[in-house]
Amino acid sequence: MGLLGRTSLAAAAACAALALICPSITAQASDTVLQASDSAFGRRVDLIRVDGNNTYTVQPGDSLWAIAQKKLGDGAEYPKLAVLNSDIISDPDLIYPGMVLLLPGKQIWLVNDELQMPCEDYSFAVPVGMYVSCLYSGAAARVKMSANFALTDNDMNFIACLVQDRDDALSDSLADWNECSRNIRDYAAAQFRDTVSDIVFEQYRTTSGEAVYLYSYLYSLDLKKYGQDGIFPISVCLGIHLTDHMQAQFLGVGMDGYDISNEVLITAGSFTELAGAERFPSQVSNTAILPAYSWEIAGMFNPFPWTAQWFDEICREAFDIPDGQDLTEKFMQHGRIITRPNGSSDGQGPTSQERADFFLVF
């Protein structure tokens, strides 16, 4: 049965799971996200890059205008550099080779039609075009893999959400981000040398001082083991936000190489702990991404084997479909991967009613 047609017990179970996770699941227009400020385009979240990649060393012949054009994309933004570096710049026309300038932090723009996901203890922004769903493999009676709280778009890019009470194990693992990054890189090289590449690590803090971590990589799915030709590229990103009492991990997966990191940064960066979240036990333990694979990064969800296994499950099912169809048609018919730009097999995307029952199942 096709994806949009499976709406019986499985959909009911998924709805029940979501109701437990988010008692007030109805999405509302975003009001406040961290230190968000009003603008003509929506609301903004300022994230300050703190992993050493937010500086620039002045080169011979540089000017603030040229640096702003190169690093900020607009030379007219040079006053921002002057203000940010006022301790070493007294005259914007006088800079010298060797000066190390701070660069503005990354900004997340939450446009007006972006939604805010309000749960009992926390909230976060839902990127434009994504909606709440569940991810699981197999029929309801034989689920192998699942995420009971996820965001999905029409192209089957998704973000699985794992929100928990804060755990000292994860805090300790993240205490030295450089060492943690090395451990993650070494693990990927040892266990997924032929399939994982282009790992990028980022670290931010919010204007209120909360820590946000992000790393992304490209997973190359070799289709030969399924009797097919070619490589299917998958973008994977894990975003982590630590608040006083919570830890939120967001696993993003982008189909056909689509860079999902911006959407993950929106959800992770905008995550907000609400008043009363310090009570125990909290509601956040209802979220789960299963199975969880152990590794040396204590407390952190391991995205590498989960992503590999998820797509292995998909391909083993999808390639049972008779030959004569290309890869995209096989995945579309089986209901797990829908490639851009069409949102469903009829090219129109799901209707509002279909969206209510839209769950990734096979």
C-alpha cells in the first residue's frame, strides 16, 4: 500500500504518540525564540560562532569594505566589523596586516510563515515547508526503526527530534568540543571509511549563553549491493542544544544530497526551555529515536549506523519492486523517498488531510 494510503492503526498509533509528546501540538505563529528580534522579514535568532571559525586575519591590501564583501557578502556591512572590533579599530580606514578581526555570528532568520512547535516544557521553530510526522519501518507489529517525533517535508527530507532531560554524560562529552570532534571523525573513519565524507563541525552559543553544536557529513549509499548502479548521496546533520534542564538532539537527513544543515540549525538554534521545565519527571522523555547505537561519545545519539541501517531497510524493501522503473520511481512508489521538486507521485504534494496522516512507513 502506498505511503498516503496507510492511515489505519499505524497512523492512529503515531497520532497517539505525538499527543503524549506534545499535549498542545497545534502549531502557532512564532512569537519569541531566544533573543529573537522583529524585522520586516520575520524574526531573527543570533547564534555566535565560538569554534574558532569566526575570525579573519587582515591581509596586505585589505580594507574593511573588502573584508565585509568577502566574508559577509556585502561591502556596505563594514560598519558591523568596525563596531565588533572597536577595541582594536579606532578608525575604519586604518587597519593593518596581521590584525585578527572578529566576524559577526551566524543569524537564523525565522520568516513569518515559520511555525513554532509548542510542547509542555519546550518549543522550537519548524522550518518552512516541514510538518510533524513519525518515522518507522515495518508494519506496526514489527517495527524495526523509528522516531516518534519528526519533521518532514514533501521531498522526504526529515528531522528526527530527540528531547531529553539534561544528562551529565552528554555535557561531559561536549565539554571539549575539539576533542569530541576528533573522536567523531576518528569513529567515522574507522567504521564508515568508504561511505562517509565531508564532515564539518560547528559550535555556537546563543545570546543567552546556551551551547549549540552541529556536525554534518555526506553519506554515500552504494546501490550495487541492491543490484542497482550508482551512488545515492544523503546529507546528514546532527544538531544539539543544551539548556539548563534539557538536551535536544535533532537528526536531519537530506535526500539526494540536499543540504539539510540549515533546517537543523533552525530547529536546534531556536530550541527554548519553557518555564517550569525544571520539574521532575518532565514530559520530554517521551521522545525517542530507535534503535540507539552505543559509541564512545557518551550521551550523544549516534547518527552513523542509524542512517546506514535506515536506508538499508528502505532499499531492501524498495528494490523488491519489479524492474522497469528508475530509482526515483521505486522509492516514490514505496513511500520513503520523494525527490525534488514534486511532493508526491502525482506531482502535487499531499493535501491538508493527507498531511494529517503523513507518516514514513514501509
